[in-house]
Amino acid sequence: MNEGIGLEQAWQLLQDNLPSLQYEMVATTDALGRVLADTLYASQDLPPHAQSAVDGYALGKNDGNDSEKYRLHDSKPIKEFSLATLEDGQAMAVDTGEVLPLGTTAVIPHEKVIVEGEYLRLLGKVKPGDNIKSAGEDFACNDQLLGAGTLIDPAALGLLAAVGINKVEVVKRPRVAIINMADNIVPSGIEPAIGQMRDSNSPMLKGFISQQGGIVVSLYYLYDIPMSMDTLVEELSTQAELILLVGGTYQNGENDSRLLMEDVGAQIIFWGIPIQPGSHAGAGKLGNCLLLSLSGNPGACAVNYHLYAAPVIRSLQGLPWYCRQVMAKCRNGFPKKTGTRRFVRGKANWHDNSWEVEVLPGQKPSMIRSWLGCNALIDLPPGGGLIKAGEQVKVILLTDYRADLTIE
């Protein structure tokens, strides 16, 4: 068991002990934010036929004496003439996206013509191929559409719809269970008695987990568990890939989360990472399930989540999990020294071709305030602190992920 190891070593141990995650078939309409399991290829050209790129007139070949004058083919809607053929010197009205008649050499917009009875006169020059979307112009048959591991976004949904793919195989959402280990925590909808506290961690964690593509399948409170803790954890380990034990990391000199993991026979992966806040975090594995012990203090709980849980949830889906790291100018400084590595909550932005970061108020581990608007962690080395305004600091961007760990 690894105690007191560095954060980067802990990351590697979590990657070495990732649970397995299966695939499932979902309707394309429900695939937003899911990760594609297999590479998809075009089964036909897109578009399948030559189409008009504008509202206007399809022009046939014209080698006559008056190359600017065309005889209108017919005034009926284009949908009735999708397989029509234009003879030399003929033109036909078309709409954007309509299949062009055979023999079309170009399409001219409405605003560049005059209709004179049964004839069309051009007001401008037109070249062969103008305003035509060729068959296969977007994707040719057998072209790769989307690669395995692609995070499906709105544009991908549009592409899948365009080629008629109505179902896709995706990575299952990582299932997460949350157990509140402190006996004085009650759901936010319950009026707390003296000595009790409303649960702020679970709603916050649910939001973070959802943002990373996971799903919370169970939520328990210590005062309301209908079975022994050992039985509960054993059952949840078969229903989820990740269990978050929140709080109970250091009560009365003992770590209840660690004792629980040992009682159920979990393999302890690491324990006690020398960082602030949340130094008593740890991890274990039971079957195909990872167990993470997070601090019960809201500020520290969120730090623990981003440092340990978020990489696991993203890795399970095959997504990049290293947060982008940059050097940034600290706008307002930080007045406190740190004996161990410390993560200060901040708000980073790109300004005048460089990164800036602002230390947010409310940096105590027990406070939620510092997470309002937070999108970055300022990574202070052991013995650091007392940051002066304008000083360069290392910053971890919490919403920008990379495939490897580099500092820009």
C-alpha cells in the first residue's frame, strides 16, 4: 500500500487500476455527449446526388449564339423533375439542396437573372460548376465519418442524421455511487437539527460527474442506511464502477473510509497524499469497482474530486484526462505560506496574449465560496505561498483536457 506518495504517482496508480467499462447501443438522438465505441464510415456519398447550393436556376449547356439567354424547362416544382434532363440552352428553377437535373453545368442565383416570359436572361457571368454541391463533396462513400473515441457533439449528431445512422454504439456512462460518511449530514431538503448540516457535497459532485459524462446511480446517508456498511459497499461495488466515500477521512484520529475499505476486503491502492486541502484522501479497489475517499469539507471535496475522481471518470470513457497546465500571472496574490503542495482555487482567463489568474475568496477547506466561478487550480509547491500580485504561477485549467501532461 502506497502512503504519502506524490499526486502524479497516485494518478498513475488509478490508471493502472481502472475498472472495465462495456458498450451499449443508443438512439442517435440520445447520443449527445457520449463516446463513440467504433469508427463509422460512409455507406454512400454525401450528398448522394449533385445538389443546388442556392435558390436559383439550373443551367444546361449553352453553345447558342446568345449564351446569356436560356429557355425555361418548366415552371413546376423541382421535386417533380428530380430526374429530368436539361437539354442545351435550357434552365430550370431549383431550391437550395434540391437534386439537380441531369445535364446541369452550373446554378445561378435568382438575383442574377431576369425572367422574360418563357426565357431566362443572365445578368452576370457564370462558370461551369458554380453553386453546385457535387455528389460525395462532403463525404465520399467509404470515407471515415467519426473515429472511435469521438465525443459526440451537435455537429456529429447532424452528420449522423445526414447519412441516416439512427443508432450508434457508445461507451456506457461510468456509474458512480456516493456515500456520505459523516453522521451529521442530511439531505438538503431536510431541516437540519442542531449539530446537523445540509448536504452540499452531493449536489456539487452530481454536477461535476454529469459534466464528465458519468451518472450517479446511488446516494446514501450514514443515518439512513438500511443495512450494514460492509453489505452496502459490497452490493454497490457490483452496480457501479466508482464509489465516492465523502467525509469520515479523519475522525477522532481514525479514517472511517479506510477502515471500511479494509473491512470489505478492498485492495488499498494509496492513502494520504501530501497536498492541501484534502490530504487524507485515498483509493481502493473491490472487484471491478474503484473506491475513492474524499474530504467532507466542501472546498476540499471539490479539489479531491477534480484531482482523483474526474481523471477516473474520463479515462473509463477513453477521454483525455490530464488537465491543461499553463503559467499565468496572478492578478491579486495569495498571502499564505504552505508547508505542503497546495491547490488554490482561482479564475483563469486569456488576456493580452497571456494567461491571468485571480485568487478567489473563501479559500478555507470548509467554504464553498471559492468554487463559485472557479475554473482553475493554482498549483503551489511545498514551501510556496505568499504570492505577490503580478507573479507567475502554475495553473491547472479544470475545463481543458489533454492527452499528456505538459506545462505551457
